[in-house]
Amino acid sequence: MKLTSPYKWGMVIDLDRCTGCGACVVACQAENNVAICDEKEIAEGRSMHWLRIERFWVGEYPEVRARFLPVLCQQCGDAPCEPVCPVYASYHNPDGLNGQVYNRCVGTRYCGNNCPYAVRVFNFYPHRWPEPLDNQLSPDVSVRPRGVMEKCTFCIQRIRRAKEDAKADGRQIRDGEVRPACAQTCPSEALVFGNLADPQSRAARLARSPRRFRLLEGLGTHPSVYYLKGGGRENV
Amino acid sequence: MSEKPVVKSAEQLNDEMLSSLRAPTWRWYLLAFFLGVVVAFGLYAFTHQMLTGMYVTGLSRPVMWGFYIINFVFWVGLSHSGTMVSSILRLSQANWRRPILRAAEAMTVFTITVAGLFPLIHLGRNWIFYYLIPYPNQRGLWPNFRSALLWDMTAIVTYIIGSSLFLYLGMLPDLAVARDRSRGWRRKLYGVLAMGWRGTAREWTVFHQASTLMAALIIPVAVSVHSIVAWDFAVTVVPGWHSTIFPPYFVIGAILSGVAAVITLMIIIRKAFHLEAYLTPMHFDNMGKLLLVISLLWTYAYFVEVQTTWYAHEPIEWEVFSFMAGKYTPALLLMLFGNSLLPIAALCFRRLRRSIGVMLVVSLLINVGMFIERFLIIVPSLSHKNMPFVWGTYRPSWVEISVTAAAFAGFALLYTLFAKCFPMVAVTDVRELEVRETEVTMGRADLPSIAGKD
């Protein structure tokens, strides 16, 4: 695909490093003003997490192992969510991200249906932050009203800030300069974020690993999120 | 007509066929009141949803579309009857169509109106629905014409306009008859609507040309509308939806439910307005044959859809089908019985086709089956999408059920109001046929024949 920007943001998730601790989920929630849901909402399938850790049990007792798969918006190159939105609330930005304009969203939920990764969450409930949690809301991220769709943005506010800094210095963003909250928080450094358009970036080098795969690759969505798992020399 | 008509005066004929326009009885008021209450409750439910949030529905992730979209597809399907039936029969010069025309065409207009409301009811933020309309604005924002939802909106608006014109055009001479027979405000109303129709030869020529043209033009519109509704599903990557058979399959399904609904309405109108002389068993016989053919087509399309999926056995698609057949077995069986087994078995027999009771059961069950069909297309596919970790289920809430009930009541209310205000039987069409009908002697038998061309 032709790039109109020097950046193509992507992420590499090493599943062999993921411990399933859930720190990324919490970090994302704090950074992006993700609504707090109670037990009832989650039981109804209306949780608001932008990033979820899928847990699978492998093997038979007593040889049972837990497998974890962190799933966030895959920021697809050919995103199924984008063409179906009748109002362009879901659109492709020049950095290859799937943008979501909350103010424009009318809530047809078509994008949510068409997302094969089911990472789009809809504000079924009007969400409130009880005092003093409202003081913790990030001023860089809009609080979404009920009736709109939202999803992981790769912490676009951080990318914006890094871009402004870089522009002030008259340079491009350096590798590792910008990290989304989840990658920043991951204690085992399973999540690596970077510019895939730069072949020397850490993320781009990891994405060339023979252990790489992408979720539901057969659908041709060309996700920007790569997973690493087993198979190679460092099979653990 | 195979039954020899009793000769009646023009006055008597007009009177009988316009019987629905007589002053309403207390029973009519009671019915209208009852329907009004159901509609009012649906409005309350919808307002409640709008004021509190979409959580009052049964929707969740992954099942983000539910009863509202099922209703939308169902009502668009129903709307296919009228115009399709009446225009196909008009173009094929089937003279038995004449008494059915108006009921079918009016049904189209009201069902498509009801259908058009559902995508708006279903929006998360209904109050900004106008974002979907391409209107010039200062911010230079434009809707996304790549989205199937926008195709939908365009198709439905076109169909509402087209079918209303079709209904109105066919009604012109009847409005003139009604105008000449009424007094007071009705006379004024019909006078304006009849647009000064006098019934001159030139007017009739133009009228016939226009009706034929409209009939020919409305068929592609009707086919495209339901193809586009099918594309809402077929152009996605959702397993079970992404299927090339969907557009023709949806069109066939739409005509099946539409024709069945016309038959149901014919039975009700016949009973309510005592039109036994005009809606004869012959009409039900012919409509039954039409229904039989379409039911066979539907069965074929359904078979093809399941057969290709079964043969390919793609894991996720097959998972959707097995989940559907496992969780919704009774519904699935009822659908197959209502849409295919019962109509094919019953409508093969002339005696059953001519029995009003049998036709009522068959036509009602077809629409029950078609509602289930839409449910089984939409819900199981969304419940079991590609990521097994977020599989879910769906159960409609009281809000969605109330709005659905209100849709049925609202349609019935619009229809009863229409029947009270406008001629329900195409008076001039029927009378035109009677005038043309003469008896010819062939050998020793006197046979009814139709003189002149349609």
C-alpha cells in the first residue's frame, strides 16, 4: 500500500513473553478514559476494554497450561470496519491507523459487526466517573458519550505529542520515542511498538521474525499487529 | 372470470366496491383505538431507549444487530409484494389481478414506510440521524457512499417515492369516482387528489401509458431494493453473511413473504368489507399458484446456500450453521415447515388453494417463517464470529418486542385509516373489465371473453 506519511505504526506482541498479568489492560483503561464497567455490564457482554487478554487452557489435567492472547485493534491496512461506516466516523489516517471520530459516530454498529477481531466496543450505557475518579480523566482524550463506538487508537494522543516534539526539533520521531500505555506498562516487554515503515526499528525487525503470524490472516485485512509464537530457535 | 357475473347496475357496483368508505362503525373505532394503544406503547418504549441508552435492548458485543434490523429486513420483504405482484400482473395482462391491485399497492407503501423507520430506531444516537443524509454543510462533511447502509437509504427512499406514485397513479380515476359520490370535506379532499379527472378518452390513453410505464419501471427498483438490503450482509466479512447467493435469495424471500401477506390481507379485506363477490376463490387459486412457484424457488435458494456451505465445510462458517441448527432447532424446523414443506404440499391441490381457511393458515405461517429466517440469518452469524473468545448470545428485550409490536399495529392502523379514506378496490379497473367482458358463442357453448386489448 502506498504510504502518504513516513510512519506506519505497528505492534509486535511476543506471546511467549506474555504472562497474562493484565497490566496492559489497566494501563489502557487509565490512559484512554475507558469507562469503568460493573459486573453486570461485563456479564451482559458490554465491557468497554479496548484491549483484552484472551485466556485459553491447553492440554488435559494435570498437564494444563494457560495460554494468553492479548487482542487489541489490529489497525488493519484493509480494515473491514472502515468502508461500512455510512458517515466516515471510521476512517483510515495517513499513518495507517484506523481512526474513529466519536463526534461523527451515529451508532449504526455496522463497524462492530464487521470487525472480525471483535475489538470495537459500543457505549451501551451512559458512563460516569464517580468522584474523585473524574479528576483522573486524561485531558488529551475525549470522553465518549453513550451511543458511540470506540476502540484502541494506539494511544494516538501520544503519537501526536511525539510528532509535535519532533516537528519542533525539525526531525522525525525516533524509534522508541513513542509508546502506547500498554507497551509502556508491560513488565515482560511482550509488547513492542514502533514504526513499521522504518525497516531498522525494533518493531519492524521483530515483525520479520520467523515466529511471526497475524490474527486471521486469511481474511486479507493486513493487520499492523504481529504476534510472535514458538516455532523459531528461541522456542520456549 | 369463470363464475358468471350477476348483472349489476353501475351505481350498485360503485356502491359495493366503495363500501369501505362508508361512515366508520363502533367496531372500527374500537380497532383503531386498540391499535393506537399498541403504537403509543411502542413509542413510549422507543423514547425510553432514546433517553436512557441502548442498554435497554438485548444487544451486546458481538451481537450488535438484533430485532430492529430483523424487522427492517422483514418489512422491506413485505413491501415487495404489492408493487411486484401488481406490476407483474399488470404487464402480463392477467385480468384477475384487478380487484387485488389496490390492497397490494397500498400495502407496499405502508410496509416500506415502517421498514424505513427501523434503521433510525436502531441508531445509537438517533437524534443525529441526519448525518446520514448528503446535505451541503459548512464543514464539508459528506456521507460515505461506499457503505451499504447509504445504498440502503438511497434505495429505500427511491422505493417509498416510487411505490407511493404507483399507488396514487392507479388510484386517480377511483378518486374521481369517490369525488362524484361524496359530499363535504371528503368531496374537497378527493377533488384535490383527483386533479380534475374527467374521464375523457385522452385522459384514459395517457393514464394507461403511464400505468404501464410505472409498472415496468418499478420492478427493477423493487429487485434492487432487496438486493441492496442483502448486500448489507453479503458485503461484510462476517461468516454466514458473506455469501454471493444472498441478493437473489433475499429477493425471492421478499416476494414470498410479500405475496403471502397480500393473501392474508385479501382474506381480511374480503371479510371486513364483504367483498366476497369481487375477491373470489378464483383469485386465491391464482395467488396460490404464484405462491407455490415462489415457495419452490425459495426452497431451492435455501438448499443452495446450505449445500455450498456444507460442502466447503469452512470451519468458521460451518460453526455458524451448526450453532444455528443446535441452538435454534425448533425455530429452524418451524421455518422450513412454514416456508417450504407446508406451502409446497398444500398449494399443489386446487381444492386447498380455493379454501380460504387453508390459504389463511399457509400465508400466515409463511410470514412467521420469514421472520424466523431473518432472525436465523442475522443473530447466529453475529453470535459466533471469528474470535471464539467473544462468542455471545442474544435475547430481545421488552423494548425491542414492544417496538416490533408497535410496528405491526402501526402498519395495521395506517392500513385501516387508508381503507376508510380511499377506495380499497380498484373500482375503475374492475368495471373496465366488466365492460369489456362479453359472451362469445363457440360451437354450442357460451363462453365469457374479453374484448379489446388491455
